[in-house]
Amino acid sequence: MRRRPGIGGLQTAAAARDQYRLLGENVAKLRTDLMKEQLATFRSQLEEFARKHKTGVQIVEICLSTRPLNGGLIDLQELCKLLRQKRKHDREAVSEDDCLRAISKLKTLGSGFEVISAGKKKLVRSVPTELKKDHNEILELAQAQGYVTVDEVERRLSWTHGRAIDALDTLLDEGLAMIDDGHSDGKRRYWFPCVSSISSFGADS
Amino acid sequence: MQKLGDFKLPHFFNYPPYFTLQPVRETREKQVQLWKDLILDYCRTQKLFIIGLEEEFPLFSNPVIERTLSHEAREAFFSALVSEGRAEWLDKGHRKCLILWHRIQDWAGIILNFVKDNGFEDSVMTVEEIRSGIESRGTELHGIDRTILMRALKILEQKGKLAIFKGTSADDEGVKFSV
């Protein structure tokens, strides 16, 4: 004999369905609540990240905007100065150490940012150009007057003419150096914007 | 910041290498851009229309750093302006350059505004009055180069905004507005 649902059975089934529905709604609500909470947490973490790394973002902006002028290499002090100008209205002052810390964080992002030493100066590199030791030595030499001549490089570093020209040509091609044929002594000078202050180029002495 | 009279010179003007035409393409492009902007800016503020490449022009040298632009460099910068439609060579030898710190179409617009501002919509005036009359004082039209003015007027004539007619002498060309 087939059992057919009676009134009682129907009522039980309806009650069960109600209960399942409630349970379903609760689960859905739980999930929504959880998601909202996760989103809120994520958002505040993102805001905190942006705030903490605001300095890093600003450094990137400065490096990008000065890249056409200096080939992607900028003096750390110059960078800090431009950073301070950018943050004029920010109550948080920024020190060279703050800069260095922000840059090392940028470095971990694999963005090619690096601080290199050339003589007394620290330079911030924002392009993936690898600077060989020869190039570094020329940058160091250039710090005295902002430029070098081929003679000077040969003499002071005891290099052959070929070695000097090679290194200088590479730096020229990378956009790190600019030539100057205008001096009355007729000697070509190679200037390095990254060791000068972009915002205030000095006169040739 | 160094000044030329009232004009504030940009920082690159004090950096010797900018006075030598750079061999590396990217560096040269940046250099040309900076010089183009400087030339247009300077000509606009000083109301200069014609530059002679072989003549003394304050932007061609910076005595403070003892550098002067070579002829090659000058030609490169002005040619770039010509390519961009912001200048025209006045001779085949590229010795004189007409600077369009306003394009001709923009000058035409300025003339129309001048006409409307002064209620000249149906008036007649000489070309000379447009560029040196009392109403032109304080406007950009004052002292405008005659060649540029005539070309702008011709554009407006083609649009039916005015008619150019000859006066009693060669210097007496006039304009009947119908704006």
C-alpha cells in the first residue's frame, strides 16, 4: 500500500522547508557579514598601506618625471629636496633616512629602484640599467665639477683612451650623460645631470 | 632664477650641455622640446614675430655660462617648430623664421573677439588701425606682425566675415566687417 502524504505530512514538510529556508538565509547572511568585514579590513589595510607607502609613491612620481632630464639616476639629496617640495602641506617632514627606507621597500617590489654610491654621493637609480664599475668611477669623478673630459678620465683613472671613450659613450647612450662642445678650450665635456641639482644648474667654472 | 628683463629663464638655460645639439635621440628629443617651448614662450611674452637665425637674439647665448647655440642647433630647434606648425621659414636659406606663438586660426579668432568686443560688426577700418589703433591697445592685436594679420584676415574673408579692399595707397588696405 502506497503511503500518501496526509495533511500532517504536508505540514511537516512545509515546516521543514521553512526551517531549511531560514537556515539558508542565515548562512547567506553570515557569509555576507563575513565578506563585508573582510572588505572593511582589506580596505583599511589598503589605506594604511597607501599612507605608509605614500612616500614611496611620491618617490616613484619624482623619479619618473625627472627621468627625461637625468636618464633615471638622481642624487638622493636632490630627490629628498623635491620630495619635501611635493609634500609642502604635509605635516610629516621627510628625512634622508625616510627616503632610503621607502626606496628599500620599493626595491622589494622589484621595480628596479636602487641606491648606489658614487664617491661621496648616493644616487637613486630608477631604471634597470646596470652600472658597471667603470661607469661608477666616472660618476665619482664627475662630482667635483659636474662634468668630465676624456683627458681627465684617462689621466685620473689611468685608463686607455679606448676604455674612457667606451665608458663615456655608454653613459651617453643610457641618457645619463650629455655632451657639451661649447667651451672655449675646445674640449668636449660630458655632463652628468644626476650629480647636479636639476633645479639649479650651476655655471661652468 | 635668471631673468632676461622681466622674463624668467628656465633652469635648463643655465646648464651648458643644452647649448650643444645632443647626439642621443631620446636626449635630443627632450632638448628640442625644452627649447621649442622656451622660444614660443619668449616670443609670446616679448611680442616677437620674426627671428633671424644669424642675428643677435637673447636666447641664442647665455653669457653667464659662456655658451652659445651653434647654427646647427638653432636650425634644429626652429625646424622643429616649423614641423609642428608653430613657425614658418621666410626664406629658402632658413635664415629668417616667422614665429606663430598663436596659430593663424587662433589669430583669426582673436580678431573676431576684438570686433565683437568693440562693436565693430559692421564697421570699416584700415588694417593699420586694427594693429595700432586705440582700441587695439592692451590687446594681443596691438603690434601684430602685418603678414600674420593679413593671413588671418584672409581666412576670415574666406569665411565671409569680412571683405578686404585696397585703399588709396599701398599702405592703406582696409577691411569691411560683416560679423
